[in-house]
Amino acid sequence: MCGQPNVSPVTVDYSTEMEHDGISYSLTVPSLEILECTACHNQVFPDQAFEKLLSKLRSEAGLLTPEEIKTGRTVLKLTQEQLASHLKVARETVSRWESGGQIQQRAYDTLIRLYFQFEDVRTALENASKNQPMVEEEKIAEMSQATMKSLTDDVLSTSLPRQ
């Protein structure tokens, strides 16, 4: 800014490039209310305008919104501390995701979606947070037997070249 105190509200169709998790996104937010210096025309983004930009970024990146994260947690009757423990992050991180103060990385977004959608994922991550095996030994044995049978069937069904 030029140091002049002449800042006035303006409404603009704002376009920008923003990067998240190593990917660049072209964003356009129509009718964005910002502040602009009348002397040098530098733009200042009030919190509400910045939140709209971040919301657009989440949308373009296909990420869960803060409201969706909080709703998912409350539907499962979890505290922020419990969810944080299961996801191996700090409670403050969950708080920032839910308040919109931080955008979750794509990998965490996927993990959160899986956690909310599948009970087996919740159980595995809850067990891991308690330093217990993620999957019970009986299930490992069942999965190993199923995997071995599948591999055996695949090998038997494949004709080997003759020498």
C-alpha cells in the first residue's frame, strides 16, 4: 500500500491462480467485495472475501468443506480430540479444518472421507490410535487365505510357455 488512508469498498469479479497441495487452480469469484486504495489501487481482502476465495479453492479442488468435516464428526458423536487421535493429527488441526482456518491436504481429505464413510476404516484407525493391530489376526488370516486362493487361481488359469 502507498500509505494513504483512502481505502474504499469495491465489488469486482476477481480472478487469480492459487496453489494447493502442489496443484495450481484458476479461480474466479464473481462480485467479490474487497477494499481498494483510491490512490494506488492496491487491493485489500477482508476476512469475508478471503474466506470466499478459500471456499472457491476447496470447491475447485474437490475438498470437503469445514461444515462437512464438522458434520461428519458430530454425526459420529466424536470430539475433535477423538477424531484427531484417530487421524494422527493435533486437535488444533481438526479445529482449524472445521473453522476454515486451514485447508486439509488432499491425502487427509481422502482419509477423512473414508473414515466418515466406512466403519472398518474407523475401527482400524481407532485401533491404531490405541497402538493395537489395525486388523484383527483372524481377519488377517482370512484375507491371507483369500489372497492366496486368488493368486493360486490366477497362476493356475494362466498357461505357462512350454520350453
